Amino acid sequence: MSARLLVFDSGIGGLSVLREIRRQLPSADIAYVADDAGFPYGDWEAEPLSDHIVSLMGRLIEHHRPDAVVIACNTASTLVLPPLRAAHALPFIGTVPAIKPAAERSGSHVVGVLATPGTMKRDYTRELIRDFARDCHVRLVGSSELAPLAEAVMRGESVADAAIRTEIEPAFIEVDGKRTDTIVLACTHYPFLIDRLKAVAPWPVAWIDPSEAIARRVLSVLELARDADGVAARPGRAYLTSGKPWPRQLTPVLAEMGLEGEPS
Ligand code: DGL
């Protein structure tokens, strides 16, 4: 029996996590849901966002009947994992800022965190810094623009380097003669921009993308071993909460992820 997974994000950023799950568990039966009706989550106030996701997730679980749910969104995970776990007897695997690995890796002890404004404001994020990065100077940067820019890039639209550079520059700082050397991609949209980020970064840094670790966590929670090499990817389905068809420009991205969505 293959695992039935519901992978959820506000948009198409969660596909960066799905891609890694696919690599490790191609046999998984996956439904991907993008809450395009609510996108972007980054600027929502915490309480309405939490109520919105809890009520939406109730309907999605009812409909898709997954064995586990992957909240492939930092903005949601740093807020709604406790109420979701309280409401459903199902494993929820979240995506939270990879501050601990970044702090362990940083040589300069100056770390940047690129996130949405929502993730930046969360107590959860502050607690991660307090618990795991006490000896680091952490610069949290919440951008309202970067996730929509990532979506534009994924749709094949042209996005100016300057637009991306403006959003990431505040994470590049110098403190007591030491510069940022490690940056956490604390929004699942950002790994899709990695080549652009590297190209416009003021200086080279290590970029921490937690997608692979999250996929490993999915396997460990479900007590599954990785699929053997050569196992064929089981076709999955992708849904938009608006009920709209998927933009045709995203058909190649969905196909690359082994997903079918109704195109426009
Ligand atoms: N992909 C989402 C995250 O990881 C956020 C994008 C948004 O809706 O603002 O935080």
C-alpha cells in the first residue's frame, strides 16, 4: 500500500518540498493543494489566517482522506500545527525555518533568514532563534514580494534582478567585522529562485534549503523506507482552492513534479 499524502501550501512553493518527497518516495499517492484563493499568506494577520487554514484543512482532509498531511509552508506551519494536531488524529509534518542547522553551520555566526512577514513575526520563529542560535547574530527579513516573484518566475515571466536583490539585500549584513555567511530559505517558494538568489547576492553564502530534511521526516513519521531506485512515480493530482484551472504556463512545472492539474 502506498502512502496517501496531502501536500499543502498557499501557492506553488510547496512543490519544492513535494519534489524531494517524490525523490525519496515516488510510489506515494499525492494530492497537492495550493490555496491560491488565500495567496499570499505572508501578509495575513495571525488569527484570521489560523482560522482560515483550520477550516479549509477540515474540508481537504474529509475529501482526500490522507494518511498524513505535509504543511509545505513556513507561514502556516509556524502558526497552525497545534490546532491542526488537536483537531485531527493524523500526522502533520510542518516546515519551519531551518535556524538550527544554519546556526550550526555558520562560521561567522551571522545568519540571515529570508521569510514572509508572517513567519518573521511569529513567536515560534523567535523561539527557534532563542533556543538554537543564541551565539549568532540573526537577521530576520520578512518580504511580501519574494513569494509572488517566485511564482512569477515559475510561470516563466521575466523578473528583474534588481527586484530580487532589493528583497534579499537586508539579510546581508556585517556585524563587528563579520559578514552573513549562511542564509535560511524560510519560505518554500524560495528554493525555486535559488539560481537567481545566487546570481544577485552581494557575496557568496551557504543557502539552507530544508526540503530534503522535511521529506526524510515524512518517511520517518510514516515509518517508511525510501523507495528502491527505479520505482516509477505514481501520478498525483494538483488542485487550486479557487476552483480555477491551473495556468497553462505551469503545466511543465506540474508535469516535472508528476502532477496533473486541470489546465486553463
Ligand atoms: N510558501 C509559503 C511559506 O513557506 C509562503 C508564501 C506566502 O503565501 O506568502 O511561507
